[in-house]
Amino acid sequence: MSQAPSYKRILLKLSGEALMGDDNYGINRSTIEQIVGQIKEVVELGVQVGIVIGGGNIFRGVSSAASGMDRATADYMGMMATVMNALALKDAMGKVGLIARVQSALTMQQIAEPYVRGKAMQYLEEGKVVIFGAGTGNPFFTTDTAAALRGMEMNVDIMLKATKVDGVYTDDPKKNPDAVRYQTLTFDEAIGRNLKVMDATAFALCRDQHLNIKVFSIFKQGALKRVVLGEDEGTLVHC
Ligand SMILES: Nc1ncnc2c1ncn2[C@@H]1O[C@H](COP(=O)(O)OP(=O)(O)OP(=O)(O)O)[C@@H](O)[C@H]1O
Ligand SMILES: O=c1ccn([C@@H]2O[C@H](COP(=O)(O)O)[C@@H](O)[C@H]2O)c(=O)[nH]1
């Protein structure tokens, strides 16, 4: 019996750091293949997939490597890092027969299309995966905020934040072993408790536009498909 997805169109926010796998930097080949395999599973269910990818595996504007630099310059470097990840993701998708397009918020026409909302919508309707690179195109923002923004522009049904932890916790589970995972929580709770799993700007945007977020671990085999099928996986952040 075929399974019916709970969502027609999703915006997947992929952590850049998740691409490192167990490495300290960059893109781990088997990790990206594992992630692309999960994306393929949901495309095959007929779900339209837009992706915003982070850059933390290569460069962050607020990282120690950037300290002493002009913040806006460092942020432009961070945005370029996300384009590198977007190209790597597109390449890995092509190898398993997925058709993907990269649209960049910063113009770099030799390597990526510029972001054009209508064109991106058309690609999604055609069943192509659209990877949005360069975040919002503006310094002082993050790719979480870009994911919220593109998700709203694409009229997606839900934003899925695929990360290294399996949901939202009372505290950072990487630092506090006593942290407890929420099954669901509201945007106001997430903002009020200053939970650092996403930035507050992204939470506030999603709250104001009624775009729910599911936070889950991309390292759990089949997790993306379970989320899309509406099964119990990760943490739902809702209005
Ligand atoms: N309350 C919390 N619940 C869950 N995770 C939390 C919490 N507070 C902090 N974190 C941390 O937030 C991180 C979110 O990671 P993620 O890599 O997705 O961030 P990102 O900055 O969006 O990614 P990147 O810049 O690599 O694209 C997790 O690694 C987790 O350790
Ligand atoms: O809209 C945006 C998005 C990102 N940046 C810069 O890129 C890096 C990497 O993004 P992450 O969200 O941390 O993965 C970020 O640290 C910023 O320096 C940006 O300036 N604007």
C-alpha cells in the first residue's frame, strides 16, 4: 500500500555542519550521499522540495576565523560558503537521478541562477528540487531566517529543520546531558526560553506567518520520510 505524505510542498533547512559528518570541516562524501538518499525518498512520494542550506561547515560570519574582520565582509564569505554547499548538494543529487536547480540570493551567474520567486515556484511544480543558496543575500542574517523567508515565499506547508540533534530540548543537548526533548512547543515558548536551536528572527517570522517548523535529526536513517508521512519524529514548533 502506498503511503500518503502529510505535506504537498516543504522547505527543508539543512544544517551546513551536518554535511561534515564526523569530520572537522567541509563536506563528508558518505554523509552527503546519506542525506541525498533521504531527500530522494520524499521526492519519490511526490512531495515538492525546496532546500536552504547552511554554511557552518565552511564559514560563519561570527566564527573565530572571522574575528577581527568587518562583520558584513565575513557574512558575505559565509553566504558564499552556502553556495558551495548548494553546488555540492546539486551534484550529489544529479548522481542519484534527482533534478535540482540552484538559485542564489547573491548574483554569481556563471555558477548559479539568480533567485527568482516565480521561476523557483515553476521548478517546484515540475518536481525539480530547488536549492536556495546565499541565504537571504544580506549580512547580519542566518540561513535559518533565509529558510523561513523562502518557505513563506514558496507557500510551503511546513519548514523542516534537519540538524544534528533529534529535536528541540530544554537546553543545548550537546552541552547539557540533562536536557529534555520537547515533543511540541509554541513559538512563544521557544523565543521566551531563548532556545538556541534556531535564531529568534526565524522563529518570530514563522510565528507571525503561521509557518510551523519540525526539528529533527538528519542522521537518523529514514527520519525525513517519517516526518513527511506525519509520523512521530522530532519536535514540532507551532503557533
Ligand atoms: N535547546 C536546544 N535544543 C536543541 N538543540 C539546541 C538547543 N540549543 C542549542 N542547540 C544546538 O543547536 C544546534 C543546531 O544546529 P545546526 O547545525 O542546525 O545550526 P545552524 O547554525 O542552523 O547550522 P549551520 O550553520 O551548520 O548550517 C544543534 O547542534 C544543537 O546542539
Ligand atoms: O542570510 C544570510 C545567511 C547567512 N549569512 C552568513 O553565512 C553564514 C553561514 O550561515 P549559517 O546560517 O550560519 O549556516 C552565517 O554565519 C553568516 O555569516 C548571512 O550573512 N546572511
